[in-house]
Amino acid sequence: MGAPGSAVFAGGGQMMGWRSLLQPHRIVLMALFAGLVVWCAISLRWDWIPEYAPLAIEGAWRTIWILVVTTVVGFLLAIPLGLAQAIGPWYLSMPAKTFCTIIRGTPLLLQIWLLYYGLGSLFPQIPWIRGSELWPYLRQAWPYAVLALTLSYAGYEGEVMRGAFAGVNKGQLEAANAFGMPRFTMFRRIWLPQAIRNVLPTLGGETILQLKATPLVATITVVEIYAVSSRVRSDLFIVYEPLLLLALFYMIIAGIIALLFRRFELKTGSRL
């Protein structure tokens, strides 16, 4: 009985979507964008792309995996940081709050340089580190870039998770406690899922900001996609073309991130 109504509703939703898309101002914007694309294709120089395509693919891949690793590990660190600030004793909450305050109060570029030029310059002076199996990695730049971006994401999201944990309805936690549910089970099944669901839009926005922060690692010789565009500009003295492609790359990745988080929001919302 409900299928015809749902089909009509879906069809009506699609019709409303097309109507909103075909509004006059959006048609004008799409026409201007199409004209800009045609002008760029005709007027600008693109013959350098085949030569730099392998390096650009490598740089794009490095940007993506740095983004994924730093956001995943950073969020795993943000959970205990937020929990310690929300309910932890003072000897746990104070270090967590101090860490988040320092990370949020200093520029990310400064953090990257302190780790690379500071900590990275100390390791060569320690004999047992130079002779260890970690030295081939510690002598490169990317571990310091990953560490800096991870700590930065953890610091910002630790504060976000603090508010998320504090915002969960305490009545549910008290009811679970009254039924004798173990604390870890209560955290895993009630507290953490609801806290994450409440901050999903914020996490999506912070992940996009993390993507926009990845070009800073080029300052310590990590060859990601921004460094590739800079190399094209320095080698061929071409300015606009690599920057336009770079902007297109970031827009596509940011759109994918926003879409994934939006689908995750809808999925978790329907389950709850």
C-alpha cells in the first residue's frame, strides 16, 4: 500500500530538485562556468601536462594518503583527549586541555617547522637512532609532516569531542548505568556513537580544512600536489594553468569528502 505513495513522493522530490537547479541565477552561473572552461581550454597553455602528469599523479596520491592517515589517527587521538576533558580527573583533563590549547593557539606552519627543523635536527646527533632501523624514515621529511598534521587535527577535534561528549543526554547514561551496563559497553554503544553523530558536520568541515592544510608540508620538501604545481611554475614560468588544475583537484576532493560525510549523516540518522 505504501509503495505508490513513496514512488510519487520520490518523483516529486526529483522534480523539485530539477526545478531548484534550473533557477535563473543558477543557469547564469553554470553558463559563466562553461564559458570560463571553454576560454581556459582555448586560450591557456596545456602542452606541459603529459610531461608532468606522472609527477602530478604521485603528488596527488601523496596528498590523499597524508590526508587519510592524519585524519584517521588524529581522530583516534581526539577521542581520549575529548573524553579526558569532559569527565577525566584533573591530572588527565589538564594535560589534554593544555595540549589542545597549544595546538589551537599556534600556527600549523610553526608546528611543522618545529618538528622538522627542531626535532629532526636532533636525531642525527643521537648515535643509537642513526644506527636503528627507523633512521631511513626519520631522515626523510614526510614523517614529520604526518606527525604535525596528525597532532594538529587531534588538537582541534579533541576540543570538538569534548563538547560532543558533554552534549550527550545524561539520562541515557544514567539509565544504562542503572541497568548494570559496564562502563566500556555504555561508552561503546551509547556515548561514543551519539557524540560522533552530533559532530559529523563539524568533522566534515574540519577534514576539508585538513585537506587545505596539506600544502604546508611542501615547505619541508614533501612533494605533494601543491609542490608539483610550484615546480611547473618555476620550470616553465607558467602561473595560471597549474594553479587552476590545483584548485580543481582540491574542489573535487573536498566535494567527495562533503558527499561522504553527508551520506554518513543520513545513514546514521536513519538508523537512530
